[in-house]
Amino acid sequence: MHLRKARNFAEDRAKFYSIIVAIALGHLHSKKIIYRDLKPENILMDEDGYICLTDFGLAKILESNEQAFSFCGTPEYLAPEILEEKGHAFPVDWWALGILTYEMIVGFPPFYTGNSNNQKMYDLIKSKPVFFPDAKKHGISMSDNCKDFISKCLSKTPQDRLGSKNDITEILAHPWFKDINIEKLLARKIVTEFKPKLSKDALDVSNFDKMFTSDEAAHSVLPQSTQKKISKQNDKFKGFDA
């Protein structure tokens, strides 16, 4: 919602969000979890302007050297190896981080075609190099380190992609992030450029997208037959929230 209102973010603001997302992905990877659904809609902002990931419906646990084969995710964010359906692993999340970073700064994903022809976009994802806007012509400024970070995240070959060898350690070591103090960031001591305006009204929903707040709050009650089926599977979810 904030990105749509602003159209695009300045590089420093995008970098702040990118590094937080990177740390979140790195934490998931350390738990052997591949996320696979990174996109602006799955990022929430708190009262201090910090962000977090949500919606783990496509997440999957991957053991060492294991690969996933499901064709899943948001079309604009799919990595080449997902499109080729030859197996994918943790590097797809770093690809998505490159897409997200580009979209935050430019205003749209790098391989977006502007129409509903997903196949054409998939062909571009698999073959087209990343095009960066011209600062004078398009009015969008990106540092060389920023372009290098995005380009390395968007390597078509997962083995050559930034983060494929040492995961989050490799990502955070990139020069683009050198001016961010990680310890201060984790301690939430970095003052954010943007903080949402809050009110004392508990019913104030102005910080939520109107596409959600305009929907009717309908009750959804599961039939007893469905509840019984779910209850039979409860033992499979023991410790799931640990």
C-alpha cells in the first residue's frame, strides 16, 4: 500500500527494508525453511516503521541437499529454476529479494510486461538481463552498489546467485549494506525514515489497504463434518507453533 502511494522509494529507504527482509529470510533458512512467497503484499509494517514477513502458506522445510519441485509463487517473483521445474532450493528466496529491491526503487518488477501474458514474462525471466533506469531520463537514481546487489541476486543460474554459497552471511557482506550497523538494526535503534501515523482510536483502519477494509465482515462457520476431519489431523501439528 505504501509503495503504491509513493510509486517508488528512494534507495536508502528501499535498502532499509531489503536488509530486514534479508535477515528474516536468513533466519528461516537457518531453520531449513524455504519461504517462496516474497512480495510487497506479504510484508507488514509496525508502529515504528520496521517490517516483518507474513503468510507462510508456501513455505517448506528442506533438508540438506534436498530440492523442491512445486510450481508456486507470485508470477513476477518466480526464479528461473522454478519456471524450468528442475528443482529449486534456498536461492529462489534471494532471487525474490532482488526482484523486491528493484520493485521498491523503480516501482515495478524488472521483468514485468504490463499485461496478462505470463508466458512472455516467464521467457524474459529466463533470458533477459536486468535493465536499470537512466537517472536523467527516468528520474530514478540507483548507486552502482545497488545495481550490483540486484544483478547478483538476479543471476539466472542459482549456483552463481548471491547468497547461494554462504546464505545470509554472503548477502550482508555485500558493499551495498556496509553503511548499516546490523547490531543497531537488530536492536531496533535505527530511526526509520518513515513511521506510519497512528491514532488513539482503536477502530482506526487508515493504515490498512481499502481493498481489505471495504470488504464485508462475514461470518465463516465450518460444518461439523469438516471440523471432525480437521480434528483427526490434530496430532500431526503438535509443536507446530514452537
